[in-house]
Amino acid sequence: MKKALATLIVALSATSAFAQTTSPTTATPATPATPATAATPAVPATPATPADPATPITSDTSGGTGATSATAASPAVPATPATAATPATPADKTDVKQDKHTKHDKKSSQKDAKGTSTHK
């Protein structure tokens, strides 16, 4: 395998080298230089806007007695009593029994498949 890979690499290298030496050696003409474009005139600067005068800081908490009155709490709303659960219908019970039988049948078929397996 290594010898075949080495032979392939040598063959590809040889064909690549041959292709490089046999290609025509005509030089591509240089692209002519593009003329320079005129400079874009500068945009005049926007004059600065005057600064807003400083607003004096006033305290909203000055004055008054500082006393606050407590707000009365609203009365609690009584909880809604829980409703009793409805009993299961016979159809629901049948479905549960059917599910148990299905699971049992599935386990049995898996055991049967393991017993007849030829792999050891």
C-alpha cells in the first residue's frame, strides 16, 4: 500500500513538472495605469452649537414634616375550595390492563428472540 502511494505521488509530481516546463512562456502584458482622479472638495465644518446653560439642582425633599401615613392593607380573599377528583371510567381501566398485556407480550417476545439467537 505504501509503495503504491509513493508511486502515485512520484507520477503526479512528474506530470506536474512536465506540465510546467511545456507551457508557453509568453508574458502577460502589464495593465496600464489608471489616471489619478481629482480630489473631492472638503465639506465645510458644521458650526458648534452653543452649550445649554446649567440647570440649578433643586431638592424635592426639602420642607414638610417628614411624617408619612401607613396605608391600610386590603382584606384577604378566601381560597376556593378544592374539587374532588372524578373516578376513572371503566374504559380507562381497560386501557391500563391492555397496556400491561402489551408490555408483557413485548418482554416475552424479546426473551424468545434471545433464546433462539445463534450468537454466543
